[in-house]
Amino acid sequence: MAKYNAPTFDVNLDPEGFVIDLNSLYAALTQLHDKRDPRGVRYSLVTIVVFVLLAKLAGENFVSGIADWVAYRIEPLSELLHLEHRRAPHGSTMGRILAFAIDDAELEKVVHDFFMQAPAAGASIEINIDGKKLRGTIPAGKTQGVHEFAAFLPGEGWVALQIEVSPGENEIRAAPRLLKALDLRGKIVTGDAMLAQRDLSKLIVAAGGEYVWTVKTNQSDLYDDIQTLFAPEQVVPGFSAPKKDFRTAKTVDKGHGRLEVRTLTASAELKTYLGWPYAEQVFRLERTFTRLSDGKVMHDVSFGITSLKASEANAARVLALVRGHWRIENQLHYRRDATLREDWCQVRRGRAPQVLATLNNLVLGLLLRRKVVNVPAARRKYAADFSTALNLITTSQF
């Protein structure tokens, strides 16, 4: 039988050296089923995944760079991990393992269960849902590649669950699969205009949650009704405008060379008229941006709908929820591209794109859980001392 190149310690405790906490990420990763034929296997699956995570935490983004990073550090890595065979796996070996040896759905569940064991897990009321295409997986001359759809917990800083949008499917059809796998009781699900759908609204509220949707012309009747409600009133001379149930909140922010004013007006006047499932309020959001360098002003208006009652969410709260939705873009998707260079990764074999996307979410979750603000700086720190990165994996961080 082949001898695995795996850490030679007990998962509970090795009195002479390495300690693995049963609540650690390492312990969770040992649950992964290795799909390889055991004959000839030199590197255990958990060892390979730990190598990838350490290299990513230390600044490597692509499989070739990860393999080089491991090769240049195989001696100290072998000491830290108590590996018997001190030979680094080749980049092609790593690529094959990522593509064919890991069940990406199982990996996603392991990561989900790991994060959800945290004492603070589930404390976040908000769930931001949105999709992301992995542009590096789109073949030349084609328009479609791997498309992932995620539920992000902004309060905790990690992905609750990510699924693949199947070929021929869109986010509207994928959303029920994602939402049905989550506990929505007491949660507020936020989404963009594509997800403003009757069936999704019903599903969320029936599961004990609430929704906040942006509304655009893909729901033309709903959009027109909301726009009409907030349109300037045409007042007949000699008469006053009828009083409307309007509540307003405003925020003013200055930064990045511009002044940004957001004004949200909410109303419950249409809740019985619209016939939209569980609708309680609609809203109008006006944003004005003034560029400080030259005074140029930009302006836009958007509309939305929510199942939250006015007594549960005043205009200020609705405004905060609408703004908060974009944390899935700023804290997750932007970082996956700008920092982890996900869209530049052209690995397409097997399930490697899906596996790497989940590992990218995991890396960011590990960092955001530690309240890291500057992810590149944190990666430079771990590059200088990767034993501290190993601590994130082998000890409980909860």
C-alpha cells in the first residue's frame, strides 16, 4: 500500500510536537474524501489543501506560483507539518488534485460547517446574495464560463454558502437552491434587481426571513408603480397636494475625492395595491456625487421594495440595508479579483475553478474573521512568517 505524505501526528494531540485543535480548520479538512486511487499517492489530500491555503495566505494566487512557493519552503514546511517525505509536489500534480481529487460541493459544505461552528455564527441579520462569473474560465471566443452564486454574511465576514450556476441556468433559477440550503429565520436577504422576483420573495418570507430588493424595468409594472408614487405631484391651482406617507433619511459621506449624498424616501402606501408577495414598503433612493476637484455633479435615482414593516425598518434602516448589500461586492468579489486575482486565473480543468473559488472565499473568511482591513498587508505578514498562517489552520480561532 502506498505511504501517504501526511502529517505524522494525532488529530487530537501529539505530546512531542504538533497540536491540532479538534475545532480547527485542519480538523475540518480531514473530512474531505480523496477521490484518487490510493495506489501511488504520495501527498494526502489535506496536506495539499493546507499547502494551497498557506501559499494563498502568503500572497500566491495561481497554481504555478503556489507550487513554487511550496518547493522553495519544503524543508521548513516538512518540519512544521511533520511530513515524512520531504519532496514538494509538482505543479502539475497540484493541478490534477485540485481538478479531480476534490468534490467541490463537499469542500463547500466543510467550509460552511467550519465557519458556522463559531460562537458568533448566525449573529448577522443580513445575508447579501449575488453572483460572480470567473472570467478566466471563459474560453476564447465564448461568453460563458464558470458562474458562482454566493450568500455572504457581512457581519461575520464570510460566505455562508456558494453554489454553481449550472450551464443554461441563471441566477434567478439558482437562487432557490441557495436559499433553501440556508436558515433564513430572522434574516434579511438583500439582492439586486435581477432577484426581485415574486417566487423568491415568497420563499424567503415563508422560511421566516425578510427581503430587500432593488427594482428596475425587468419588473416593469412594479417599477412604474413605484416611480409614479414618488413622482412630483401635479397640484391643481387652488388645491393643496394630498398628504402622503413618506419618510426620509439622508447620509453624507466625504472621501476618495468626492462628496456623496444619499437620500432615501420610504412609503407603505402601495403595500395593498401592488399585489407583490408580502410587500410592506417601497422606496426611492437618490444619490448625488460631487467631485471635489472640479465641482462636477453626478446624480442617479433607483427604486426598491421590502417586506419589512415601517415599524421594523424606518427609512434610515432601509437605507443602511441597501448600502450594506454592496459589501458582498466590496468585501468579497472585489477582493477575490483585485487581491487574489481570481479573474486572471485561467485554470479550467475538471472542478479546479470551483475548488479554487471556494478556497479563495475561505482565505478571505479567515482574514476577515480576524478583522483584517488591509488584506494585501496581511498576506505580506504571513509571507514573512508562514508559521503564523499555519496557526490559522491548525488551531481554533473561535
